[in-house]
Amino acid sequence: MASTETPARKGDDLAGLEAGLDALDSVQIRRTPVREVLLKKVLPPVIAVVLVLAVWQALVIAEVADEGKLPSPGAVWASLETMWLEGTLLDVLWTSVSRALLGFLLALAIGTPLGLLVARVGAVRAAIGPILSGLQSLPSVAWVAPAVLWLGLNDQMMFAVILLGAVPSIANGLVAGVDQVPPLFLRAGRTLGATGLKGAWHIVMPAALPGYLAGLKQGWAFSWRSLMAAEIIASSPDLGLGLGQLLENGRNNFDMPGIFLAIILILLVGVAIDLLIFSPLERTVLRRRGLLVKS
């Protein structure tokens, strides 16, 4: 039976189809108003912090614990002011943050090619894949004692502990990301001549970016926790005063405001790195993949 559709009708259908595809392809991106940003992103954490401080102060007033065990927010603030006036606060922060960032960059340089090698070479995965998974589950504090005996009380020991904690997480994150790359992408890349290092750079890495980014976030978390464990356990004047050592000094001196201050500073650094580095990276990846409508 011959088709009864006219050429004009077919042209209209084709035009409608093209218009629909264009509508799907064009993602409407609008700039979020400042008022909406303040209400949805700034106000909730501010309220949460205020509530925590209010509950904390209420517990102090109710005397649920001795002042030597539960200092007031005012006492912790006074400890912060003392460090600021003495000029030691920024030095303590920089000592720990610079070590953690440098250690993380070293772990990134080692974990990325290692993860790519494990993901792409079956024999290597069979040989060291389980070892990487086991190392990732091993508490970082376990490496402090042998690192001190191997390298002594110095920055090299700190970096060794960071690498042993962070490299497995970064490598495993990349392996997980590569495993989720659709085989069609790989075949298309080989068809276009993207093989070897060129295929890894132009096809595998971009497609594995979400899993890789998750591994980077976890790698930073392990870097920061490993460094804190090393600073708490291994103390020496040659190492300088970091946040971990500040926490340990508070314990040795029975200084609960100092202990609480160190804990709060460690938490704030972790939150700041996530907000300043990893959250923008996540938004960029989502936006480029059309998964983030608002900007």
C-alpha cells in the first residue's frame, strides 16, 4: 500500500523533529540570584552552626560535665584569640595545610598512572588490584610507626604516611571510573586512531572523570587524616607545630579549650578544601555534561 503522506507533510514532520532535538540539546542556563544563593546555600549552614553553638552553651550552663571536660564556646574563642595575638595561628594552619596539599599532589602524581595501569592491564590488576584494595582499608595510623623507624622524625616521614594512605584511594577511584566507561566509547576511539596514551588521555580519562573525581576527594580525605595521625603520634621540635601536634599538646597540658580549638580547626580546613576545590570541580564536570541546569 503506497504512502498517502505528501512531501509537504513529511517536511513539516522533519522540521518538528529537528526543532524537538534542538530543544533537547539547548540547556537553559540561568544565573542564580544572590538572594536565592544566600537563602539556599549560605543560610542553612549558618543556622546549623548557630544551633550547635546554642546546644553546646546549654550543656555548659546545665553543667552536664565538669568545665575541665567540656569547655564553653567562650573559652575556646579565648584560646583562638590568644593564638592569634601571639601570631602562631596562621603558622600552625600553614604547617599542616602545606604538608597535606604537597603530599596530596605527590599522591596524585603516583596514583593516577598507577590506577590507569591497573584499569587497563589485566595482569597488573590481577597482581596488585587486591593489594590496593587492602591498603585502602588499612588505617593510616598503622604506617606511622614503621615510617618513623624507616625515615626518622622529619617531613619525609609525614609524606610517606600521606602517600601510603592516599595513593590507593586515588588509584582505586580511577579504576572504578574506567570500569564504568561504555565500551562503545573505547571502540569509537580506536576507530578514530585514539589508542595507547592518546586514547587514555582523550577517551578514557574524560569518560572516567566522575569516578576519578570521587577518588580524588577520598584521596584528599585520607591525606588529611593520615597527616593528622602522623602529627599526633610523631612529635619533634624539628617538625614544627601543626594542628595534630596542637591537639596532642592540649592533651598533654590538660587544656580542653585548646583540644576543642584544634578539633574545630581540623574540621574547618577539611570543609574549606572541599568548598574551594572539589565542589567547584564537581559543578564544572556536571555542567559540561548537561547535568547541572543552574549556575
